[in-house]
Amino acid sequence: MQNKLNTIGLKCPLPVLKTRKALNALPSGTKLEVRTSDPAAIIDMPHYCNESGNRLISQRQENSILVFIIEKT
């Protein structure tokens, strides 16, 4: 089952910081769905994944909400 993290309503840098904390608590190979309303996340989340070595599987937008699927490596 996929883990979910809701950061809707939080502003930069909180979505990325909470994502990092959530991923640190998960075993490798686990997927995390992150939902955020912060428009900066469209840049910040892929950058975080690149820097941390975690894999950004997908990103999409549902109305004003950005949804990222990240796999912990």
C-alpha cells in the first residue's frame, strides 16, 4: 500500500521538509504520495528528489493541488 502525506496549505519550505521527514521513516523501495497546494513545489520537489537520490516517479496537477509520487531509494 502506498503511503500518503498531505501538505496542503503549507508554504515553502514545509512541504519538502515534511516529505524528507516522512521518507526518512520509510524503508527503501517504499512509495510516498505527497499532495500540496504550494505552487513552488513544482520546482522544489523534483530538485529535492534529485539532491536526495530519491526517485520522482510522477507528478500531476489536480485543480490547484500538486500530487507527487516519490520512491525512497
